[in-house]
Amino acid sequence: MPLIASVLIDGPSELVFDYAIPDELKVLPGCRVRIPLRNRHSTGTVLRIQESSEADFSLRYLTELVMNEPLVTPSLLKLAEWISGYYGTPLEQVIRSVIPGSIRGEKSKDKTRKAVLISKLPADEELQHLAKRAKRQHQILSLLQVAASPIPITELGGASSSSALKALAQKGWIQFTELKVRRDPDANETFIASTDLPLNEEQAEVLEIVSKSLSSSGPKKPILLHGITGSGKTEVYLQATRAALNLGKNVIILVPEISLAPQTVQRFKARFSDISEEVAVLHSHLSQGERFDEWHRIRSGKARIVIGARSAIFAPVVNLGLMIVDEEHEPAYKQENPPKYHARDLAVVRGQLEECSILLGSATPSLETYQNTQLGKYDLVQLTQRADGASLPLTRVVDMRLEARKQKGREAIISDILRTSIDKRLEDKEQVIVFLNRRGFARSLQCPPCGHVIECNHCAIPLTYHRADERLVCHICGHQAIVPRQCPNCKDPAIRFQGYGTEKAETILKKVFPTARVARLDTDTTRRKNALRNTLRDFRAKKIDILLGTQMIAKGLDFPNVTLVGVLNADLSLYAPDFRAGERTFQLLTQVAGRAGRGQMAGEVIIQTSTPHSPSIQFARHHDFQGFVDQECELRKQFHYPPFTHLALLLARSSHERRAEFTLQTLHRKLAQNLPKQIILGDPIPSPLTKSHSQFRFQLLMRGPNARVLSQHLNEVLRATPTPEDVIVTADIDAYDLG
């Protein structure tokens, strides 16, 4: 009797069907197969192999293997099962995250180029005859003879002609073939080889601890590397990677933002220039073809170092020895769409499954990770000094309420102190970073007489004005509208813009500093491929004096000539309706402040705020991580918030407001029944973002000491409670976004 394969069918349907396996096919879990589906053929992924099926009819047979080897390793299949159980997500949906769409689909394939090679070398007399009568044919044969390997037709230059090639092929002297071409995302980049830098005592001690973990056998504790900004964490990563490679093991490096990927790739390819072909990159800015090639290089073992954003946690690396999670505190590691995993947590779980070392690095660790070190679950190592011996930058806080009075009611964007400091840096040929975490020109359009604010038709937020496009844009759903000349409500022409974003700040900077070269980095300016990489390269080459940007420039970047960082509107993230608002503000300010003074010159940071006495701002000003952690943990413990509990967010959304609200109220009643002990069940309330993409949103929070108990109770109720077709209910375990 044939074995049975449970196959996940490609497509959005989440169908899993059983198929019999022909005796001649060697099918394993994780293999890609072609299967008959009704009156057509489709493709799918084998989830499991079993000896029998529950079906009471004869099963159809698999047609063929798409690839002979499994695309998913056994450890990744186990990780997928863990994700399914922990986050309460169907396994089929998880598998779709593990195997990217460009790999599952058949539209992406290897890129090839036509080439020619010598099949038989003609006699000397014939060669002499060709040299006189058919010079192009002779030239082609000469080139092929020297190369002694296939040459792409496009590289034959002037010698190439279809008639000459055809004539040589007819005589049997050459033959055509196909050459595989790698779509290299860094093909146009030049990497100058670098060597290991000398380590200070703290760095050497950290490297020794990581090296011991690499060489030990059995399960290993994750290591938290808490190092201040500029303390040389990246050098530790590089030398730890070398140690892993020397042991014959492979490495994954995760970065939170795509903006950090080019710099990280540059550093690793420069350091490992002798094996730069073994460095692979995975992130969403790659083309489908580039992603296809990089993924298969990893699967085949040709790439031993993988650098990427959160999805790189699923890279099919074999013999994994070390996983590095840089800036582990970043919310960007949390996936927004199901499965709503956290890449940092998955790194820890995958490390346990594959018994590899885990190194988590940050200047401002998340409270969850730091608490794990206090409980003994993780080891803690620290770097308390900057690697180059420089001191942390001097940080000054400017009260913008006083600045507004000085400027007599005008909107204060650049304070006198910041303007004077920028002038001085420009005179000294030094560089400046200006940070503002809001893009666009103006945050809203408001009518002073009646107070009307123009909002998105589909979301409950004001439209942001973008001057470059002369449009009002919703930053949630992307809806665009024409800028009205008068108030739509009272018809008064006095309607005007309120607030400011990076686009307006750029205009102001160019006016105030007319001789300075100013560049802006946000999602509006980095839409074109390589725009981000090119801007950062120009800034490093000192072709840019002032770099203005959002959070994509706030962390991880290392520019030795930057001596001043200005933070505009530091209050933006402080009063969000989220218990993590203070933590995020402290982390963001500390990280962006760390961009200053990383070379031999002293650094300075100027924070502009309307709430200068906020604990988050004051602790960031004094670079006091421990002080912030102590006061923040005290508050979290009192109110039973993470890291002392796990949190689950249940969200109901629908285009019908009452149905979404009623559905969540019904689920709340069901959840309250047989509620496990120690779980705190919140009340259903409107979400802070009450409407998004034309759907009304209601949510409730659950907190408890055990995430699996939370997830199990929540999913049991969801499975047992039917919901209206037009209401979408999602559960997010260990939620990071409460909006």
C-alpha cells in the first residue's frame, strides 16, 4: 500500500488534500510537488507523510516532484508547528511565510543566457582558410579556444553575428548552451576588504563568551549583548561570525529595518571579501528574481552568511551555528499580518531546536529581554565604553514652549540653539543628522473658523499634506485627495495647514542654511530601488551636509563625521495610547543620540520637546538605561503589563460598526466563561484607530503569566463561536501594536 502525503495546495484557499505517493518518487516533508486538482494540475507543499488516510475512497496519485530535495528543513517544519501552536495560526498559513511566494510559485525561475562553446576544433588548414575568407568565424573560434569554457553570446563583442555562429554550428565546430546567471542585488557595488579591528577588554570578553557558546554542545542560553551606542557591537558580530565559520557552522544576521541592510551587507562583505560570494541577502526590497536566486543559494549551501530583515528568520540554512539579532528591541521585528510572530522570539526558539548560539544586541534592550536576563533565562554581557574611546555626546533639551514665545506665535520648527549649533558644524566641515518621525509637509488641513479637519474617507485620521504631489494622503490606507481651496464644511477660504513633517522641515533647512547640501530619507524618497543605498553612500562620502529623516536613520548607522544630531518634535511617540509609549520614546531618543560623536570629534545632541520633564526624555538625556528600567518596571509590575505578564489583543473589524462591536461583546462573554486563573480579561472598547480601510475596529486585551494558556483559551473560544461573514476577528499573542 502506498504512503500518503498531506499536501498544502498553493493559493489563498488554505486547502490540504491527501495524495498517494507513487513508488518511484522519493517524497519527504517539505518537498514541492505537482498534483492533480479537479480537471487541472496544481502545485503544493508536502506537510507530512503518513501510512494511511481517513478518506473512504481511493486517493489520486502525486504527479511529480517539482524539486528533488525538500525546500523546508525538518527544523523549520518544527518551528512552523511551534508558531502555529503559540500564535494560534493555521499551519498552512505559517508554511506560506516559511516558503516565500517567489519560491512557491513557478513564475520565478533561474535566469539563463545563451552561450557557445567549442565542440570540435577544426584542422589547421581549415583555420587558415577561415582567417582569410571568414574572419568573424575565425575570431569566434579564437576567443572560445582561449577561454576554454562557454562564453555568453553577448560577450563575443564585434565578432558575434548570427550568420557566423550558425555557420560554425552547421559545421559541428561549436554548440549552443545555456549559462545560469545570478541576479546579484549587490552586483554594482564595490567592497574594499577590511581586517579585524583590535578589541578592547570588554569586547574581547564578550567574544570569548560567544566563542565558548559556539564550541559547546547541547542546548545554549541566549546571550544579550547590552552595549551603549558606539561601543563596537558590530565588530563583535563580525568576529563572532568568523569564529562560527571556522567551526564549519553557518550564520544568520537579522536587522530590523531595510535601511540597516546595506550598511550591514557592506561591512560583512568587506570583512569576508575572500568569501563574499557566500554572503546572501534577504529582504523585501529585492526583486522576485533576486530573492529566488538568494534563497536557492542559501538552500544549496553556497551561502553561509545570511543577512536580512525579520523574514530571514526562515532562511533554509543548514548546520546553523549562530544567529545574531541586531537592535533586538525594535518593534519592526513583529509581523503585522498573520502569522503575527516576533522574529526575535523565533530566533530563540529556532536556536533551541537547532542547538545554535543566539546573540541579541542592543543599546536599549526591550524590557522583556532584559527581564529574561534577570530571571536567569538569558546570559547578560555588557559594553559600557565606546570602542574608539570617545565619550557619549552631550545632550541638551530645548523647551519648545519657550521657543514659541520667542518666535511670537509662529510655528517653531528649528530653535535658536539648534540653528546656531548647525551653523557651527557646517563651518567646521562636519555633518549633521536631523531626526523627525513624521513624513509629509503638514500633518493636517484645518479650518480655523469652524474647526473642521479634513479626514480620510476610509480611516479615522486626518489626511497629511504632501507638497511634492500637491495631494492630501492617508498614511494608513494610501487614499489621496485634492487640496481644497475652501473649507468643505463652512466654505471659508481661511483653511490652512497645521503641524509639519519631513518635507516641510527640509524646505526650512534649505532656506535657513542655503549653502548646505540637504538630503531627506523617508518612505517617500526611498521608493525607487537603491535610493536608500545611494543616499547613505553619498552621506558617508561627505557629499551631503545635513541628513534629515525618519526612524530609518535613527539606529545602527555609523558616520564618524556626524557631530550633531537634532531631534525635532520629540513628543510624537510619547503620548500614544500604548503602555510602551515611554519605552519607545526612550529607545528612539537614545538610539538617534548615539549617531553623534562616533569618531574622534565630540558629539552633541539637541532634543526639541514641549514636555522637557518627561522621565523618558530625561533618562535619555543622561543615557541612564538602568534608571529608566527601574522606574518603568515598577509601573508595569503594578498594572500587570509585560514583561511581568503576556498580552493578547483580540480585534474585531467590519464595515458595519454595530456588527463588529456586537461580535466582540459576544466573544467577551464567551471568554469570561471558564476563564483560567490569573488571566485578566479587559472590556471591549473601540480601538485607538477606530476606523481603518473603511472598517470599524473594536478590541479587548487579555493578560496572563502563561502565553500558551492565553492562546489556547482564546483559540478554543474562537473556534467554537461562529462570527458573521462580514466581521473579521484576529488574535495577536504578545501584541506590540495596540492601535
